[in-house]
Amino acid sequence: MGIKKTTTLKSAFWKFLIMLLVGLAAAVTVPFGALLLSTTFDITTYADYSERSVRDIAPIVATTPEITEIKLPAGCRYLILDKSYQIVETTLEGNDLNQAMEYARTGTTDKSRNRQYLLVTRENEFVILQYYIGSQFTDEWMNEHLPSPEILLYALIGLNCITICVYLTTRFSKHLRTQLSPLFTATAEVAQQNLEFEVGHSKIKEFEDVLLSFSNMKDSLKTSLEQQWKAEQVQKEQIAALAHDLKTPLTVIQGNADLITETNLDAEQRQYADYIIGSSEKMQAYIKALIDISRAVMGYQFRSAVIDFPAYLNQLELQMDALCKTKKVHLEIQVTDIPKQITADQVLLERAIMNVLNNALEHSPQDGTVHVNVTTHNGYVQVSIADEGNGFSPEALHHAKEQFYMADQSRNAEMHFGMGLYIASSIVEQHGGQLILENSPKTGGAKVTMIL
């Protein structure tokens, strides 16, 4: 991995914090600036505008007989009382009127309210002027239909702060994810058992260090696996070669044992000769199984050819029928909608089908029926073989395609090695297909489907 110019994670967080503070400062400053501009252009008033205007107009109110002749400041309301504090005229109502009456009698008012009062004494009456503490719109319609400038200011500040926080947090998290994406990609490649890739880079030093360590780990793992694979290949080849070499002396032993049995032997000698022949036959079966295992693990030598499929099936049907008769099991075969030709290895495909058939026969009751169905579905040839036995157990459905798996361990004494379905699955996979295990609702037994 090459080294790029990087920054530390600490620096990235400091940068984010500075940007956040600057953004929040702008979120507060801009609305205040807008309010100041609106005041400059006479759209809104200063916070003490009403108070100053009311105090300025108070002497005029004291000397003017009719208050309606006076142009009151925007938002200013009034209450006129006689000397006995009876209401003469008012533009106030509700709680505002009660507060004005309280102020007229006691001279006190609720300081927490944004509406304040001023008492003006005239010759025969009192005038209480109510005014608004805070900015207002100079346009009366805006005062009636819009929140006050302060409320709009606070709302805008809050909205700006939330927007800035969300934007910067989203941007920062996206930046971190971008810097981490090479690590996500690398772990996904390893999870898919692929070590043939280059680990990417990150501009954050801590992430880059992790990626460098991951790259070194990946290279070490690749080297180790390659060495292990080579050692296993050599071991498999040696086992396969040894199995083949054992066949020659074993054949000699069997041949000589057969010759001995043709001579005049007493009962004890014939018994020993039978022991030799029986044991050599078992050894022959073991060697054959060992060779099958080696071929299945290493992959069978695949010889692809174009096959006349109907003729091929006719030949297979003769073999399957003969095998079923030896087991005293009936064969029912159904062939529908098959192609005239397929491309496959004729020998390996025959072996896979016969292995599955053998497995079905081993689990079929005497005088039962093995059902074979060959058809085409979605462009794939399907060969299904179902028996009338007890079916697959839940465990067998998951493990029956594995090497040496035997649901009934007692079968081992009958020269079974749990390789039939494993070999069939390996051959089908070499043909680009798959082997599916299930229980047939029709027969009640096990069903194996080869999709080619």
C-alpha cells in the first residue's frame, strides 16, 4: 500500500468543532443583522420605541380634550377613568383592561409582561396608556397577523442552529464513512473468501494504519493459505498414488488366494484361505472408497461432450431397472419435455445418477417403488429420484451431502462410507448445477433432485 498525505482523527474532530462553532455563531449573527437592517429601513422598530413615543406624547394627552384627536403610536391602547375610577372610554379588554385598572389604583403592574402602562392625569379624569415593550412592525397589518419581530428572531436563530448542526453532522459522518469505506470493502472481500484484491487508502491517519495492518494480515493469510493448499494437494496426490499402488499387491494376494482355494485343502486351510479372500475384498472396497474420496476432493477429470440425451436415458433406464430388480424394488420412470442434446461428461453424470439411485434403494422397503422423473424447468434439466422410505431427518437434510455422513451408523458395518451423495453433489457442481435434498410429499420418502 502506498502512503498518502493524511490527517489525524483528532484534527478531523477539531475541524468539525470549529466549523460547528462558526456555523452556530453565523446562525445567531445573521438573524440579528437582518433585524437591524429591518429597523434601518423602517420595517421594524427598536425595542424601546413604544415607550419613548408614549412618554413623548403624554403631555399632549394631558392637554388635549379629545384623545381621538391624537395620533397614538403603533400598538398603543388607552383607558379613560373619571376621578372615582369609573370607566369613561377604553380600547382595552379582558386581562389588559384588568391590568390597567390595577395600575390606575395601585401604580403597580406585572413586570414580566411585555405590555406596560403610563398614567396621565387630566383635569377631570385619568388616562392610562398601554404600550408594548419590544420591537414591532411599523405596518399595522403585520403587527396583527405576524408574530413579533423578537419571536421571529428567536425562531430563525433556533432553525438556523438546528440546520447548521444537522448539515455539519451529516457532512462529517459522510466524510468518516467515506474514509472507512476501504475497510468495509476489504472485509466484504475477505468474507467472500477473496484475497486477490488491493486494500484502499484513507486520508485519516488512524484509519490508514488500520488499513495497512489489514493489508499485511491479508497478505500473510493469503501466503499461509497458499502454502496450506499446496501441502494438502501434495498430500492428496500422495494418498491417491498410494491407493493406486496398493491395488497391485492386493490383486496379487487375491489371485494367489484364489489359486490356493483350487488346490486340495483340508477344512482348516480352506477356512484360512476364505479369511484371506474376504479380507482382501474388504481392502479392495476400502481402496476404491479412498480413490473416490481423492477424486471428489481434487475434482474429477471432466470430459465434456455433446450427448444424445434420449438415447442416454434409455441406456440408463436399463441399468437402473436391473439394479432395482436385484434389490426387489420396482422402478417407475417418467420422462417429459427433455432436450434432444445436452453437454456433459457422460461417465461422471451416469455415476452421479447411479449413486443417488443406490442411496434410494438402500432406504426403500422391499417391494417398494423408486420414482425417477426427468424433465426441463427454466432451461435446466432436472433429474429427481424419490424413494418410499422414511425420508431425510432434519439433520440429514443439512448434512447428507457432506463426506462420511451416515444417518445410521450401523451401515458402516455393511461397507458404507457416507460418500454417495457427496460424490454425486461434487459431480453435479462440476456440471454447473446443484443437488437438492428434500422429503417428497407424494411418496413420503426422501427425494434428491439434480439440477443440470
